[in-house]
Amino acid sequence: MKINGKSGTGKARAPGKRAVFGKTYIAFIYILPVFIFLGIFTYYAMIFNTNVSFYNWNGVSKTKEFIGLENYRRLFSDPYFFLALKNTAVYFFITIPVQAALGFFIAMIFQRDIFLKGLVRSIIFLPNIMALVVIGNVFNQMYNFQFGFLNDLLKSAGLRELVHDWTGDPGTALYSVIAANIYTYVGFSMTLYITGILGIPPDVIEAATIDGASGWNIVKFITIPLLKPTHITILILGIVGTLKTFDILWIITLGGPARKSEMLASLVYRSYILEYKAGYAAAVSLIVLVIALVLSSVNLYIQSKDET
């Protein structure tokens, strides 16, 4: 008996199967650098950091003192940790909704034919690709109590009673950083929403229009629900971004005054670099990792439940 011109009684090999699986090792060679990079700078670093969290170590000396869970016990009794946790939560619950709302609003505006639409969108997105060091310094100068642009503007407008030490007042320091963050990343949210809106089938909008829907009803019942994947993407990126916020915060307020704008990332930096408490900093960073994993997992679970 012949099969495909060959004698034998065995099963015929699927066309191309040998060609694909016979060269699998080449694919592994291509992705090997990625695995090496992740293995060294991500997974090994996570294991090393977890190990350090069980020691009393200054991060410099060769000797480390094993203290078990003492760093975690100290962490959960440290008022500065809970202050940083609270500030991080406030930061998240203000920046993400405001960025998303502004980004969506701007994206909806630019669906229309507006003069120099591309240029304006580029200007709005520009801060997202600038170095945070630059943006932080700009806002730091703008908030300056004596010669900052913001206070000079209030004085010129005859509103001297509103002149304020924005970064020196414990009540406004964190919100000053929040404003800078919103300015920086609203263009990113805008871009995601523009992409999502362009992905909505025109037939859906047309059918709704024929049925009598218009204006806000189309936005409320069609556009916003169909942009759910974009909402979730912004939320997950917001969680990760908030937990690692450091650059812009440190440049504008240094986590002060009196640590009133301290966040989890700046607490890790302060503990490790400034206070030489590597074990305690490792414990805090591990808690940050757990928080990020839990929140992201909850988001993904909710998304999968809604899809089913």
C-alpha cells in the first residue's frame, strides 16, 4: 500500500509538521536573551529581595543578621508605612479617574474635524514622552512660593489671598504632585481612548442613530460600554504606575513636608538609600509587589467574569 507515493502502513506525517517542529530549537535561541534578561533582572532580583527582607542589613556590609519576620512586624507597626499607603491610595483614586475622564473627553472632542487636530493631539501627548525629571523640575519651579508662575499668576489676577506655598504646605503637597501626574499622563489616556473609539464598528453607531439615539445617549449606552477593554487597560496600568511613582514625587516634594506626601516607592528609596535599612526596604517593596499582584488579579478576574 502506498501513501503519498511512499510504501508502508504507518500513519502519514502531516505536511510541514517536520519542517515546523524540527526547527523549534531555533525559536528558543531567538527568545533565549529575553529569558536570560528576565531571569537575572526580574526573577533573581525578586528572590534576592525576598531573602534580604528576612535580614537586618544596611545594604553595604558583607555581613547580614538573620531576624526572621522582624522587618514585617516593624513594618505593620510603622505609622510612616501606613501614611505612605494612605497617600498612595489617595493618589490612585484621584489620578486614575481624572486622567481617564479627561482623556476620554479629549478623545471624543478630537473625533470631529477640528483645525490643526493632529498638532493639538501631539501637544497634549508630548508630556508623556518627556523625561519625568524635566516635568518635575518645571512643576517645582511653577509651585515656588516666592517667584513661581502659579503664585505670580494669582497676584496678577488680583487673587493674592490664594497665593500659597503649594509644596511646603502638608495639606497641598500631595495634591500638587497629583496635578503634575495628571498633566503628564492625560495624553496617554487620550491616545488609548482614540484607538478604542476608532475600533467601534460604524454600523453600531449608525444603527443607534436610525433608532433615534443621539448625542449623550450614544456616548452613554454605546461608546462607554464598548470601551470597557480600554477602561480596564487604563486601570491596570494605573495600578502599576501608582505603586512605582517616585521620580516626579521626589523631585517636587522629596516626600515631604513631614512625609505628608510620602508614597510607597519613596518610602522604599528613603529606607534603603538614605537610612541604610535594606532589609526593611525589601520588606516594603515585597508588600508593594503583593498589592500590585492582588489588585491586578482582581481586575482580570472581574473582566473574565463579565466576558462569560
